[in-house]
Amino acid sequence: MGLLQRLKHDLKAGMATLRLGTAQVANRALEETELLRIRLEIRKLDQQLGELHRDVGERAVNLREGGEPVERVLYDGEIGRLVKEIQELKEARGKLEAEIVEVRSEV
């Protein structure tokens, strides 16, 4: 009877270990999925930032080539709007980077 009880105990312990391992793998997969989602969002923001930087540069060059004085270029309303968008996207990117740190610290 002792052997049968020992086998039963070992089987229960093995199943508990298996469940724990499965739960850990599932949690890790969820964390990696979340990190991937955040990285994708950061990549999209980086693309938008690149486009906005290009737009600012094109606007500034066009104004300057059009004979506008440097002061007018610096205080152009369109350039100001684009710079504001850039700042907002950088803030959003910073928040996403903080999320990555948070997800990694939960591990």
C-alpha cells in the first residue's frame, strides 16, 4: 500500500509542477506579446516623427527659398504646429518606453 500512496503523491506533485510551469510560460507569453505591441506602437510613432521632421524641414526650406527672412521662418505658424505635434508624439513615445520598463519589472 505504501508504494501506491507514494506513486499517487509523486503524480500529484508532478501535476502541480506541470501546472505551475504552464502558468509561468503563459504569463511570459503574455508579457512578450505586450512588449511586442508596445514596440510596434513606438515604431509607428517613430515613423510619424520622421515624417513630421521632414515636413518641418521642407516648410522651412520652402519659406527661405521663397525669400522669407529667417525670423519669419522661425515664427511660421505651420512650423509651430508641426513642432507641437512632434513634442506630443515624443511625450507619447516616452510613456510607451515607461510601459516597457514597467512590463519588464513585473517579470
